Amino acid sequence: MAIRPIVLYPDPVLLRATEPVETVDDDTRELVEDMVETMYEAPGIGLAANQVGVGKRVCIVDLSAGEEQGMLCVFVNPKIVATEGIEAGEEGCLSFPDVTLVVKRALKVTVEALDVEGEPFTMETEGLMARALLHECEHLDGYTFLRNVSDLKKALIKKQIKKRIKAGTWVATE
Ligand code: NI
């Protein structure tokens, strides 16, 4: 296992839709292991493969950020098949260090995905888990949580990021 560098916005890999995994194999499992290690190290509660520079449709969520056993969820080729309700909530993102946005998302989601053995499963979930999953799927679709805020807010955040890039303080969590 290895910790991989986290890609920061506006790296193009974050702005391109990822490709579905054709065969869940050892390479996929190695990617997942590295993603888990990288996310726990950050620490964060969710990570998409393109956040470590890999354009594959794979994401992970662990609401305990590795603090509790059995909380890790791995999604290969996740597809949101149903949503219900709407709720606003605060979100952060490992590709946007120290940026917090209030984002409206579905309250409940149903997702279909493959596990690390390539077995299909369906999960119905709500609240923070649903939010995290939707945030990660948004990454995999080639978007970031910025797309959910007003144009004004977006412009403001982009300006702040530009300033931080110039100042050399736009750096991934160590
Ligand atoms: Ni994110």
C-alpha cells in the first residue's frame, strides 16, 4: 500500500469524467488500498479515484475516517439509481483544502455498484453517507462541489484559490 498525492482543484483530471472499470482485478484492489491509506492519512471521509490522479470510476467513503472498524465502503462503478428529498449541509473536499461550502443534496440515495471482488450490490442510504456518496460520484462525473453554489460564490472561491496558488499556500493536506 502507498499513500498517493492528492490532486488539487483545478487539475484537469478533476474536471474530466472517469472511465468505468471493465474488470475488477488486482490493479483495482491496489488502487482501492492506496486510496484508503491516502484518505485515512489526510484524514477525510471520502475520496474519488481522480483525486489521486486516476481516471477510473472508483470511490470510497468511511464516515469515521478510519477511526472505527467496518465503516469503509468501496464503490466500483457506482451509479445513483434513485434519490429522495433534499437537504443543505456543510461539505469539505480534500481537493479544496480549508474550503467549506453549504451544498443542497438528496437526503436519501440508492446506489448500485461493484465491490472489490467485482460482485454487484445495492445500497440504500441517507444523511451524511448519502451526501458523501453524492459528493464522490460528482467527482467521478468530472465535476466538483463548486457546481452546486451560485455563480457569485463560485467566482469568489475561484479568486481566493488563485490568490492561494500565487502565495504557495494551496497545498494538499499533509
Ligand atoms: Ni471531494
